[in-house]
Amino acid sequence: MMKNTAVIGIHNLKKIFGQQEVLKSVSLQLFDKENLVVLGKSGSGKSVLIKCIAGLLKPDGGTINVFDKNIAEISRGELGLLREKIGFLFQGGALYDSMTVKENLEFPLRRIKRNLTEKEVREKTVEVLENVGLADALDKMPSQLSGGMRKRISLARTIIIDPLIMLYDEPTTGLDPATSDEISTLINEIQRKYKTSSIIITHDINCARKTGDRIIMLEDGEVFKEGKFEEFEKSTNQLVKSFFL
């Protein structure tokens, strides 16, 4: 159920690469404990949008407010503290191949939560692995994991710092339908267990159906349609219908 409190507010966001205006004028809100799906074809600006939110790309216009703070106006130190409240699941997972699963999970935890004891680090690592259904993978290397398992470990590494906001960049890309469905289920479980507010970037209509409390469709760098999944499903617009073919 959508809450009234907006944890992210974006107004007239623009991003230009050379001659290409990837985001023309995007405005949206993410509400407390909501799963917001951003749907769109490849090249519609979805991934650029969340990279701007995470502070990985600098917008060329408009404003992004996260927890009522304009990220363009706060200091580098404040931005660093804000980023610690945001979990970013990269499309490829971005695990460190030379580290075990345990070391991959401990890395962000030791960097951000420096006051934890060794016992607390160990307990937190085991807890997040159990929450993604991979308690026995602690000492494995990423090369020993399937694509779905790697995605789960990446998700565990993202939630280990207890983020308040989750940003998912194409979480089901490259996965078979059954594993994609498992990851979508896991996204909903993370929302319930950790009370997160999430933006889920996808072009996977099944992921959108399963995870989205609300859906926004981007087209040509702008918000084309917004509503519940059922509204998209019933739409007679050809662009919207193309996702259901």
C-alpha cells in the first residue's frame, strides 16, 4: 500500500550525453515502503535515471531530493552518508571474483559499519545469506555460483548495510524464467523484512507484475504512463501493449 511520505522526489530531471538528451524532463516520486517499477525499452533512460539518483551520474538539469535533501546541494560528506542509506543492485551483480562470498559480504559491512565486533560481522553475514536462501555458500567463490546464485549474493551484499532505499537495475536480466521469478519473489521478501522503499528498473513484464506497487513507463526520456499494473495490462496504447506480446 502506497504511503504519503515521499522518500525520493524528482522534478524535471535532465541528462545529456553529447548530442543525445537521454532524460528530457522526468518527474516522479518514490513513497515510503513502496516498490516502484520503472518500465521501458532499452535506451529509454531507465538505468541513467537510477544512476543519477545514486549520485553516480550528475544531472544536467532538474532536482533530485532524497529524504528531503537536494543531492546537488549537499556536501560530499553528506552525500556519502546519504549513499549509505541506499542499496544499489547493479545489473551484472558486480561481485569481486577474487573474494569468497564471505569476503564479498564483509567488505561493505566493515567499510560502513566500522564499530561492529567480529562476532556481529559474522552474525550479520550469516543472517543476510539465510535471507536470500544461500546459507551454505559462505566459503564459495563467485565462479562456483550459478547466475541466479550470484544475483542472490549480490542482493545479500546490498542489504547487509541495512539500506532504507533499494535501487534495482534490471534484476532479472540474463536469468531463466524460473530464476527470474525467484528473484522477483526475493525483492518482495526484502521489502517486507527490511521495510525498504525500492525503485526497480526493468523491461521484464513478469518482474513488473510481481513486484510493482506502482509502475511508471519511460519512453524517449520522459514519463509516458503511470499507474497500477492492471491499468497497463488493460491499456489499448500500442507502445504499452508491446510489452505484453
